[in-house]
Amino acid sequence: MSLLLVVPVAGQRPRLDVRAAVLTSSTLVEDLLATPALKTRLGSGLGSGPRAHAALGPELSAGVLLPLRPGISLSGLLGWQLTKLQAEDDSGTREVQDLSVLHGLLAVDYSLRGPLVVSAGFGMLGYRSEAEGLFASGADLAPLVRIGAGGSWPVAGQSLTVRAIADVHRFGTPLLRSAGGAGGGVLRYGLQVGIVPGGAR
């Protein structure tokens, strides 16, 4: 029975898998923003209780989908998100710098009753920005776990999927460690729309 999970459906070939999403994140770092080491990097003006997160921004992913058996498929994806690092304190929210989020993901989609689809995957994720502020010395690559749930429908011979997704990963940078901090857990979440050309079930 286990062998059936790794044998592609007879006659099925790998297909292009394209997805677009809008995502934001929970807090990347807090409190340590107010330490002297980071204040010199971020500039003055931080109030009490400072924290930073990735703002809501678009993401595009593309890769290959391989049907394994009826209702089960495997996707390999590379994704890129363009967003902003936002700092918040007791005086409000302000944008600090441009931010990109890159990831590679291997995920399994499982079709339940009707259009319902759930998915789970794992991969690697990295934050990239100009060498300033929190990212003056770069950022760490981190493993991520993704879960998703939504619906899939045939539209004009294509497979269209809409799902809510959430990534769990850790965040850290060399500058944070030099200020005495350690990487913390982050939830990255949003809504994703995908299309597999010619992939209608």
C-alpha cells in the first residue's frame, strides 16, 4: 500500500504549478529593538515596547506538480515575496526598509470530499534586505513547515485552487545574536490562489 503513494498516476505527467498569494507575518523581533546595539542601526525615534514584522505583501510561486495517485499530488515550488519591514511602538507604525522573502517548498496536496483540499509541506526560507538595520549582517536561512486548506475547482480545463496557508519558521540574524538575542518562532500566513494548466480533475 505504501508503494502506491510514490508511484505517479498512470498516464499523468508533471504539470506547471503557479500560485499567487498575499502574506503577512507575526512579530519577527521585539524588545531587543530597543537595545543600544540596534538603536544605532535603526536610528532614533523608537518608543517603548518596539517590535517588528513583515507587512502584508504579494508573493509569487512557481514549480511542478506531480500526481501520485487519485486525489494526492506532490508539488515542488520556489517562491518570492516582496514586502516591507514594519516597526511598531507605542507611538504607531512605520516602515523601516524593503524586504524580500525567498522560499523553496516540497508539499503534498490531498483532496477530500467535493472541492475541499488540504496540504502540508516543508522547505527552507530566507529573508533578504539591504545591509542595514536588522539585516546589516545578513539573515539566517531557516526550515519552514507549511499547512493549508481550501478548495479546488475545474475552470475551463484548468485546476483552480484557493486556500488559506500558514508557515511556521524561526527568525534570526547575526546582528540580533550580537545584541544578545536568539531566533524566535514566526507565523507567516495569508491567502493563496493557484492554477495548474490542464490539471482539471
